[in-house]
Amino acid sequence: MMKSKICLVTGGAGFIGCAISKQLADRFERVVAVDNLHPQIHARSERPTALDGRVELLVKDITNPEHWSEILGFVQPEIVVHLAAETGTGQSLTESTRHAAVNVVGTTVMLDALSQRQLFPQAILLTSSRAVYGEGAWRQPDGEGIAYPGQRTRAQLERGEWDFPGLEPMPFAAGVTEPRPTSVYGATKLAQENVLSAWCLSFDVKPIILRLQNVFGPGQSLINPYTGIVSLFCRLAREGKSIPVYEDGAIVRDFVLIDDVAAAINVALGRVDQLPSGAAPFDIGSGEPATIAEVADWISRRYGAPEPHVNGAFRYGDVRHAACTIDRTISELGWKPAWSLDQGLEALVSWIELQLAAKQ
């Protein structure tokens, strides 16, 4: 346990921040969360009830240097958990500046503020994203090797050519799969990883990078239209509507429950002393790929809604296959998921019903 240490959490009032807040408060002597309570995530600009009462909350903007003067005057962290980020993959195509400002510049402003005050934490844990991989590596069935097909073109998508002919997708694996993002969001997260690693290793601060797959579950924002496809599906099915499924329904994702993500962060923080500096990022997912059609079908049946329908729509910059292998994470980090997809979906549905019942 690290009860003598002080932890600062950026984006600490968000989905993951609230989910991990109790474990952080149990682990550290003092926990301070920084969050701007953006209205896209927070319907009201007030402290979330899900944030553990022992966590101190500062409503500040991480892109503002003056705010960092106030933050670091209030707390001198020994551990930083860097969660603050703009996460909308599709939204990043039309709001690139916003994503770069928060994900990249927000990180550099934080690092500059720490440098200027000669504050060098023991470790900074960053929650990164599977979006850094883009389409990842695909295998040539004839055994001739591995290919990186890159981003699907506009013409390809408009023809309904969803896959890459002659290639089979491979699961992402940090340290093996080359990061080649196909979205602005993914590009900013990869830049964030590189900036953080370069700074940390220069100042003897340990960087810990967790690349998260598609996180879902209780506590997810139900008002954010740019993230949370699972909660969107639940809302549509609950209203008795048929869920629209993009492309041909065979888009693959790795859905990991928020409880497992919180546990992974907690495990990583408990192993700060043991993890080597400069270690490759860790992939955090279920390790079990699922198609969007399978998830939509489960949710529709759970609510007794009409069957999902494939509408052939698509999003530019979206990837076809995004799933990871977690073998190295299990062996080197000592974490593995505890929830199956079915269990996680049931937990989310139950939570949504409680939230809606409370508003009636």
C-alpha cells in the first residue's frame, strides 16, 4: 500500500476517474482530482455523486498554465494518473484542434508546470487507447508475411468493401503491432504517449501506459453522443427501436468493462516499484473480440426490441477490426479481466434502469 503518497488525477471526475476513485482513496494518503466538468460529459457542472467523498476535486482546465500554477500550489503529487482526454473518434475529424489541445497540449502544459516547479513524480500513469494502432497488422493467408493495409479509403468504403481482400486481421499487441493511427483522436493519443515517455525518461519519472480497448459499463455518460456505442444501443432498444448496425455488422471490437479497467489501473499503481522504466505499453481489454452485430443482437433480445438492422452506413477513419491479445499484460502486469461480455452488458443494463427509475 502507498498510504504515505499523494496522487493527482487529471480528468478525475470522468467515467474512469469516478470508477477508480474508491481504490485510489484506499491506496493513497491524499487524492486530488482535476476536471473541467465539460458539459458534453457532465449534464450539470457539479461534483459527481460517483466520485469517492475522500477525493478532493479542483474544477480546472489542464490546458491552462495559470490553472496549473493553482493546482501545483495546492498539491505536490508523487503519483499522477493522467486520464484527461477528448475521446470521440468521429468527432476528432471535425474538431481536431480541440482533441489536439486537450490530449497533446494539455499534456505538455502539465509537464511544463511540473518541470518549472522541479516536481518530478515517481510515476505518471497514462490511459491511452487502442486507436493508436489504427487497422493494425493483417496476416497474409498464404504465409508470405504481415501487412499493414492502413486506412480504408473513401472510395473503398463507398463501394461497401469493408475488409482488405486477401488479408486476415491480427489482434493488437503492444511492442509487436506498429502503431499507425487512422483517426485524429488516435494520432493525438500516440503523440501523447511519445511526449509523456520522452519527458518521463529524461527526468527519471516512470511512465506507465495502458492502452484501453472499448471501455463500457455503469457510470458511462448517457448524454455524450460521441462515445459509448453500447449505451446508445441500450437507449434505442429500450425505446423499442431497431438498432442500426454499420457496414455489414461484422465490425470487430474488444469490449472491456469499466470495473476491469479500474482494476487494471489499481494493479499497475500497486506495481510501480516493480515495473521497469521504459516498458512497452500494456493492452487492457477482454481479449475476446465481438462483432457489433453480436452486441446489438444481445441488447435487442434483452429489451425485447425488434431485431437490429444492417444499414450499410460507415464512418470515415473508423477501423474494421480492433481487438487485442492480453497475454503479455497478464504475465507482466499481473492483471486479467474478471467480467465476461454478457456479464458486463447485464451490469450496464441494470445500472441504466436504476438511473432512469431515479429520474421518474
